[in-house]
Amino acid sequence: MKRFLIRFWVFLLIVTLLRVDQPMHVVQAAGFVVNSLADDTVDNDLCTLREAILTSNNIPPNDDCGPGSADDDVITFSVSGTIVLNTPMVNITSGQGALTIDGGRNIVISGNNLAIFTVAVGADLTLSNLTVTDGNATLGGAINNLGGTVNIINSTFSNNDASNLGGAIYNTGGIVTITSSTFTNNSSATLGGVIYNTGGTVTITNSTFSNNNAALLGGTIYNVSGTINLYNTIVANSGSSGDCVNLGTIGAAYNNLIEDSTNACGLINGVNGNIIGSDPDLGPLTGAPAYFPLNTGSPAIDNGSNAYCAATDQRGVLRPQDGDGNSSVVCDIGAYEVDIATRTVVNITRAGADPTNAATATFTVTFSEPVTGLDSADFSLTTTGSISGASVGSVSGSGASYTVTVTTGSGDGTLRLDIPTAATITDLAGNTVGGLPFTGGESYTIDKTTPTVVNITRAGADPTNATTATFTVTFSEPVTGLDSADFSLTTTGSISGASVGSVSGSGASYTVTVATGSGDGSLRLDLNPSGTGITDSAGNAISGGFTGGESYTIDKTTPTVVNITRAGADPTNATTATFTVTFSEPVTGLDSADFSLTTTGSISGASVGSVSGSGASYTVTVTTGSGDGSLRLDLNPSGTGITDSAGNAISGGFTGGESYTIDKTTPTVVSITRAEADPTNAATATFTVTFSEPVTGLDSTDFSLTTTGSISGASVSSVSGSGAAYTVTVTTGSGDGSLRLDIPTAATITDLAGNAVGGLPFTGGESYTVDRSLLTVTINQAPAQTDPAISSPIRFIVIFNKPINPTTFTASDITLGGSAPGTLTVTITEIAPNNGTTFEVVVSGMSGNGTVIASIPVNVVQDLAGNGNTASTSTDNEVTYQPEIRIYLPVIMR
């Protein structure tokens, strides 16, 4: 064995040195300081534990805890108290370095009946100096290790629960190391009240497991496969499910104390220092994180292995100590190391009845070992209430137990015997009693007050249709002398034949059973005002009666469904949807088998999932399956087992509820078209954007512009509309060119069910031609026009530099000049190339010789964008009109 141990420790040393000599893997640990006991991710400059873990996972929800980290991290706390989870804690993920959470012995993490830690495959989590309590999960109420590495040091796990396996820890394929820690009051509904191990390795050193339980087997440990290593560890008080059940491998087990000799994971009493079948004799749970001290005489004292001994116990006391006073320093078994260098007060307990109205009272004072030198000056009294004149009287006894008699004085309150710091008590060897002042003893209640009824409350379900009902009668203090004749009944409605039956109970709480008779209504239990003979334990008789108690409602009415409504957004593309089922009154007994689904369209694979809620309102979660259509939740017409709180079964089903529209089809952009004239010179332009179905979430950032030419400064300004059609207004900026509205890939547009628009980017829409340039125009003689012209009409050609709006070019836009007489008229005709740029102007109506001059003044004609024209220019816009030819013949005179 010694040779094995030497080789083992040498191996560990070599591995440690090899790990240290890896410079390429050196990382700088990040530190996060939690300064809030809240459980949220609100961006408020307060770092919560949830935010710190998210930041350690390198996905910080905000900057409350600082930047994210991919290295080893340590979370500490600048506050103390209890963190109560609102939702299950975020997972501890892999690939972000190891995470250590050090509570400094001042932090309690309460799961609030939710799952606490889930450790992913490859993740590394260390929990130190913490109390982890009230976790609840299907697997591992406090820790569900899915294949990572978990270290637990100097911590306490209590009141954690698993509805299936591993009340505190479920380990599958991972590594769990527990050192100097305490596990108590953890439970599992099946196997492994504390630990359920499958395929992993669990190593436990100097830890204490007590008062844990599993409904089936393995009240503390259930190892279905994998390896368990146990060193200097106590496993006890696991109930009928047994301390430790092993179906896998016990790798190493030295100097452990397991109380259950039948279920000890195969360990044998006396082999490898193991103690099997003995009570560890644990003291009451104390401290923070809480631990079980070892009572004097515990077989765990000085029976551990120094070779496997932890450096300190759970409190931080150095190990090993001489716990049994034999001058041999040997490690204790469990999380607690006995240190007898300082003698202590074990307890101060009442030696008489409590409460009391006696003039004197006695206390028993017990020390950890025999002491001497006691007198009344070594004690003091702490009182509450109206007590005055109390004093320490006499001290008697010897060894480790003494009796102290005190006078109780006058008045009511509590009376406690304390040992102050100045007490001069020593053991027989002269060691001074430590741990003073001692103020943790029991108190007497000095009671001279007449007892009263505090309340009379229902002890059963309300409403009820039972033939009998029970009330709890609570007094201000413990009383005796009650019987059925002390009570009477007050009823309303149609109730008749009700009567008081039996009375049971003791102390300050009694149960009174009454027959409810027949009919419906309310039923109240009253205490008679006199003649009861009820007294408290100090002999004080009760005064007066009581008529202010709770009533039962006797209910025989069948409950019904009021409605079934959607509890989420509609339509939806989610994989699950929830319905709210409202009943006419509170009911119980609901489960998923009570409901069915009615679908339309292409939906398949939809099913009813979970049912939650209470009272008259329940939430039913369904899976929506695949395909599109409608989905309605119905209550089955029979076989549901649903009853109201009085036991009345529901009658009939319900098929009139609301439906979800299930939409998992991706919407697309159908078109982007111009909504105004093109081309345009306007400062703004609008587009119509059409989708394949109604969408939402549009704003100007979901669009972009594509321009050509000299356009600059164009931008998307506003978006309006709804459903499948939206209008987008853009500013056209300055310059000329084309302007197109696009939808980029980054757009965040979804349909009403949350499906993101597909087929992006969309760049196939129509464009505007933005034109702000003035028209230029020339007017000249037509190429075939003779000049001078001898006949009418006269033709001119008008050429614009770009297409015009033909409705703006009329005969009145032609200015005619020259010397030709007559009433001149103008006719305008578009000619080739017939593109809105070239026109023939025909002038007629000349009545005599002269010139005809044609021109176009400024701003009488507009292009397609509405821009006006400049004044016309010409090279030859004048034609001479000479229709008359005069021939002058010479006159011959005879």
C-alpha cells in the first residue's frame, strides 16, 4: 500500500509539473464581482450572478459585469445574502475556459424550485464557499453535469430535489470532485438522493452526507456506471433507500464511514480503514455554509487517512488535528475536523416545563468536557417582554453538567440563561472555556396571559362536497381541556343537519371534525363564549368565544369550460403554442390526455404537450407540427377526470375555442413599382412595395437606393402602409439620373408569424428617371421649304433636345413675326422620329407679300419631368412669302 501511495503522489506531481510547463496554454483569468443579489439581466450597472455567468460564457447581455471572456474566470461577491432564481440559471458552456464561483461563505444560491446549474460537455465549473439550496429539476436538482468537470469545495448543498434522478447532482460522463463539503436534506423521486452517476467519475474527499433520501435506492449515492472514489467521507441517515448503491466501479475507498451496512457501495468494515455500519454521531447543522459538527465520541474522529486528508475542513480549520486528545494528529472523517484545544459550552437547556408561571426555573448547562469553578457570577440573564426582577440564584452539579436555578421575577416574556465573556470557567486541566459569550441556549416562556383563539381555519379543500369537513383551531398558546361541546356551527344557504363531531390535537393547534349535513351554503365553526374549561399550560383559562373563523363553501355544482383562448401571438410560426383554458370555477386533475387538437390545411404532427396552471385558469402548451393551417385546442367530451375543488366532475367537452393560424411559409417581395409619373423632377418620389403576404417591422433602414448619373444626396425618408403593400417615400437629392429602391439582405422584415422575408437582396424593382434640366429648342425652315415661298402654307421644323409633354405644346406657343399681312394660323404635327422631340409647324393665312418669322418663347413647353424650355434658337426661322408676281410691260405709244 505505501508503495502504491508513493507512486500515486509522484504521478500527480509529474502531471502537475507537466501542466505547468505548457507556456502556449497560459491564460489570464478574468474576474467578475457580483454586487447585486437580484436575478436579472437588466442594464443598470449592477452585476448579477446571471450576468456574470453569461459574461464568462463570452455572451454578455450588457456591460454591467464588464466585457466577455474566453479565458478562465473567477466570480466573487461584494454583497452577502441569498440569490433567489427567477428562471433556471444559464448553462455553463465549454470553450470559454474554467469558471470558479467563490461565495466567500456569505452567499446562498436558492433555486426557488428551479434548475440551478447545467454544465455542458467540456465545461469546467468550480463552486467554492457557497450554499446551494432549493434546486429542483428532472435530473440533478442543483447540478446537471452533461459531461463537464465540476469541483465543489467548502460548500453546502441542501434541500435540492430531482423529480427523477440525482437530488443534488446528476453526472453523465463527466468528472465531479467534492472536497470538504456538506450535503443534507437533498432528495430524489427515484434514485440517488444526492448523486446519480452514469458513465462519469466522482471523487469525494472529507465530505459529509446526512439526511438525504431517494424514493427507491441510493439515498445518497447511486452509481449506475462509471467510477466512484471515496476518501475520509461520511454517508449516513439516508433512510430506507440506503446510503450508497453501486452498480459501476469503486476506484478507491479509504477511511470512510458509511452508516448503512447493507448499502455501502460494497465497502467492507475494517478494510482500507473503512467503518461500515456505525452511526457517525453528528451534531446539529450549523455554520455558513452549514456543516455537521462531530459529537464527542463520534467514530469519525481521528479515524481518517492523513494521506488523503484535505488541507482544511469546511470551516477552514487546518487538518489534521488531535481530535481525541491522545496526542496523535489524525485526520477526522467528514467535512468537520474536531479541535479540542478550546473547551466549549455544548448547550443550555430548560430543566422544567415550558411555558411556566413559576417563581423559579432551572436550566441544565452542558460543557464539552468536565469543568470547574462555576458560580452564579459566571451567568447572566437575557429577557424579553415585560419581565423584571429576574436573577440567577444557585448553581449545582459537577463534571460536564450543571444545574442553574433562577428567579423568574414578574411580568411575561422569555427568559434565557447566558454565559458572558467574563466567566471564569475552566476544565480540570486549566483550559479556559472558549466560544464565549454563549447566548444560544433555550429560553423559558413566562406566561401569565389568558389564552385566546388566534383563528379557526379550514383544514381541507374549499369548496367541498364531502359529508365531513375539518377545521384547525389555533390558540395564542398551547391549551388543554377541549371537547366537541365547546363549539357550535353557523350556516347559510340550504345547509341543514350539520353538527360538531370530534376534537383532536394538542398544544396550540386542534382539529375539529364536523358533519356537513345536506344542502349548499357556507359552514363556520365557532368557539362558545363560556363554559369551555379550556386553559393554557400555565393554568390560565381562556376568555370569551370566537366567531371570526373561516367558512367552508359546500358546493355540488358541476364545473364547465368558459373559453379556450390563444395565449400567444397569432399568426405564429413557433414550434409550440399555448392556450389559456378558463373554467367556471377552480378545477384540478388536468393533464395532456384531456385535450385534443383540431387542425386545417397542411398541418401534421401537432400534439398536446404540457398542462400547467391552477384554479380556474390553465395553460396548455402544444407542438404545432409541420405545415400551415389552423390549430384549435378542444377539451375531450369524456374521460378527463377533471373536477372542481369540491370533487364535482366536469360535464361535456368544449370545441368552441380560438384557433391559431400556423404560418411557416417564408414571405417574398413581389414587386417594387413607381407610384408616380416618370420621369420626374420632384424633390420626392414614392414607390409601392408589394409582398407575397402581409408583413410587419418595416422602416426606412430596411431599404436602400441605387442611383446612376449625377444624382447625389438621395435617401429613404418614410415608410407607410400595412398588410402586403407599403408606400416608401424617397428624397431624390440633386442631379439627374436613375433612382431605384432596393431591399438589402440585412432587412429585418417578417410576416405576422415571424418568418423573415426571403429572396433578399431584392434589386428588380422599377426605377425613376430624375430629370431637372431645362428644355432647349430650335426652330428653322423646313428642309423642303422654298424661300421665298410663292404659296401657302409655310413650314418650320421644331426640334427639342428631349421628349416633351405633348399636351404642353400648342399653337399658341408659337410666336409669329414678320411683315406678311393676313390672319396667320398655326398647326403643329409631330413627325419622325416620333419620340416627342421633333414637330412640324405649318403657318397659313398670309394675304399678301411679306416675311414670316417663327419663334418659341421661354417656359411655354414642358418635358416629361415638368421642366420648362429656354427661348428657341434658330439658324433660319424667316421665310419670304411672295405669292404675287407683277409683270410690267412697256406701253407703246402710237
